[in-house]
Amino acid sequence: MLPLEHLQTTMARAVLAVDPMIGARLLTAGNADPLARLSIYQNNTRSSLTAVLMAVFPVTVRLVDERFFRYAASEFIRRHPPTESRLAGYGAGFPRFLKSADTLSDMPIVAETARLEWAIAEALDAPSSQPRSLAEYDSTELGPSPDIVLQPSLRLIISHWSILSVWTAHQQEGPVDRNSAWTRRPERVALWRAGDSIRLVQLDRANFAFLHSLKHGLGLEHAADRALALDPGFDLVSALVRLFGDGLVTAMRAAANSHSNSWRQS
């Protein structure tokens, strides 16, 4: 008899159609056809994984219709089976898979919308830290360019297509006018977890660059400089107030290598 771990690995590969014949030879008890028995496990597994993908990408399902989505999901599962038991992490490569599909080459917004939906799934699965208020730092000396730590669930996406408009249009019942929703128009989206729901906001170039710099730990001065380079009218004070008001700030501290230049306000 195979060791338990080896047996589990062999059967998992068989169920996921990697090595079906090897797994079938292990299902020899009784008179049933081993391949038929294995097929039952395969169908149940693929059905479960397809249901997972449909739950993560509901708008994508509506964009391509359910039958095509199930076909695409089946192909994705066959080529990219799960590598871990935690299904919350399954589907990360699905938007890239859709982008490479020849049948969707004239519908790039499908893969782009799937990319947005995966970011939403990641944000919902991310931890949520206690937000801080701006008043907490009134009497704190933080130096000219403090580090601002943002919520770990924050995701930032740039697309050449109107992905947020498409996603928003599909949050209501009824048909969606594709001519008005499927627009080649750059959209910059910030999204984060707020309790058990998701906040999604469309940003201009300056505010997106500001958040991007802070998210990557580049400090307030750098973030402000990038935003002002893109828009000389960028209002730093309003941006900070909005950050705290949205519950995105989880910590603010003096930078490890503080610069002597003070950060600018517009």
C-alpha cells in the first residue's frame, strides 16, 4: 500500500486529470469500472472549482454568458489545477488566461473586468486593520515626510477600458447597454475592504499616483511630488483628509530616513 501522503497526491493528480490512469488503478475494490469511478470524482471536482470561479467572477459570467464561461473555466481548471487546498486563492491566473483566449481577442474588456473582480476577491480576503483618525496625530512630530501605512486590502488598478463603469452597470438587474458600457477609456480604480463590503473609487492620474506611492512605502513627500508633477493643482490637504475619512490610514510614523525638505501643500 502507498504511504498516505503519496496516495493523496496520486489521487489528486488523477482527479485533476494530470495522471488519470495511475489513479484509476488504485480504485480496484469491487466490480465497478475504475475509470468510471474516477470520472465521478473528476466531475464533482471540476463542478466545485467552476462554482468557485463563477462566484469570484460574476460580472465576467454575464459578459460572456454562462455556457461559454463554464467552457473557459473547464479549460482553465484542466491547464491550471489548484496547487493548494485553500480555494480562496484559486483563480488568480484566470484573467490572464482569458486575455490569452483567441475567442476573446476582440473583447479585451472581458479579461480586464475579470482582473478587477479578482482584485475585489483579494481585497475581501485581506485582513482589515484598525483605521486611525487625523486628530490622533495633531500633537505628534512626524518630520517632513512621514510614512503613511494604508489598509492591506487596498488594490490599485489601471485599465485602458472602462472596467469600473462595466462592473457598476452589472450590479443592477436587467439588460446592460454594451455600446455605452464597453468603452475604450482609461480608468484608474482604487478599491478596498470596508467591513464586509468593498469600496470602489475612480481616480484621476494625480490621486492615483499619490495612493500608489503611499501604498509602496515611498513616503508622503515623494507621493505629493508625483501627484503635483501630474497635476499642479493637486490639493494635498484634501487628499490627506480623504484618506483618513475613508478609513485607509492604519498608521503614520516618522520616516526611517527623514529628508530635510518639507513637503509641499497646494
